[in-house]
Amino acid sequence: MKYRILYIGRNKGLIKELIQKGENDFEALSCSTNASDITNHINLIMPKALVYCMSTESEDDLVVIATLRQLCFDKKIMFTITGSGDDCDKIERLLPFASDLELRKPVTEDEILDRLKKRIDERENHNPANDLTADAVKPDKKRVLVVDDDPLMLRLIKEQLSEIYEIAAAPSGSVALKFLETKDVDLVLLDYEMPEMSGPFVLRAIRESENHKDLPVIFLTGVNDKEKIKSVIQLNPQGYVLKPIDKEKLIAAIDKAIN
């Protein structure tokens, strides 16, 4: 049985080699990095794996990767990234939610194909009835988008919340707004002070959006100053949490805002 694979990304040379070398084990297609094009291909062929072949990704590419990760999660498609150590580190640093499989250079085409097949075999043979964390035995998690320009803060919040919520991460306000154009979330954790596009600017943009005007937003702020706090409250978020983050207070604020 041949598994269906969808390849995307900037590394067109690698994609061509993988399609040619993997023809005995995979039915493979490639498409552009346009979000609607990818969605159409996924719905058409329902691949077992989506492989993103990276080569010096831009900020717009990060938005696509974040959207793809969520789409693959929803459709139970194995999400794989392959690229240089720098490219993989960039993804891990700025969008700290794990791929199902990460293949770093100098991994060869043959090694990529071999590990892809082994991992898909494992997933196909896995019995979720024996898995206590399987979707069948746990309720759907609420989706939280965390927006912060500090990669360490993104990682910390993900570690604190991932057991309770499904976490997506955005390293800037512009990435967050682009992400929300195509994906729905239940709440946004928004850093108040960010370069280029501040938290208040992002909140106003969310409130002006017809699709997300009622989306709960909680500010994260490291400034414990009365005037600053007052200015935060005047923007009418669903709450605010002071940095450094207290896990219990953060969870309580999220739970109150969502429920």
C-alpha cells in the first residue's frame, strides 16, 4: 500500500527529489504555499503526511506553518518539517509547538523517506483505544493563541498550558492577525508591549474584525504601574495577568474568560 504525501515549501529541489525517489512507497503531490491551495489539496487527496521543506522562511511563511500545523492536527495528518538546523531552530524558537516529525540536515533524501514511512506505519498501527490521551477518551481542548515577541515567554506559557489547552503561538501582532484570518481560537493571550505592533493595536484590530469582535483577550504585561494598568483596563480586555506569570492565576483568568 502506498501512502499519500503532500509536499510544500520553498525548497523545490528537495521536493522534486523526494517525489522521484519515493515513488515506490508513496503517492506524492506538491503544491504552492498558498493557504487556500494547500487546503484544497488536503481535502482532495487526504494525505497521511504533509511535509514542509524549508529554505530560509519568511514571516509570512511562519503564518502558513502555524496554520498548517493546526489544520493537520484537526484532520489527524502527520505534520513534518525538514530543513537546516537554523530553519528548524527558527520554527522551534518562534512557533514553539512541536511538529510530529522534524528532519534536520544533513539528513539525506533516502533517510527522510525511510523515517517518513516508519513513522506513518507506527501511526497506522497504533490503537487509540489503548491510549489514555487519545481524542476518544478526553474532551476537546479549548484553543488559545499566545502572542508575545519573547520566544522564552512563548515556550514557558506553552509548557504551563499545553496539558489543559491547545496552544498556538505567534511571535508578533502581525503574525497573530494573519493567523486569525484563517483560524478560529477560543481566547488570545496578548503581550501588551511589543515592537512594531503593540498589544493595544492588535486588540483594536481584533475588535474591528467582524469574525472576532467578541473574541476574549487577556493582556500579559510586565509593567506593574498604576497608570499602565489603568490604560490596559480602559481597553476592555477580558483580563490582564502580570509578568512573571503565575501559572495558577493565568489558568484561572483563562477559565473565567472562556466560561
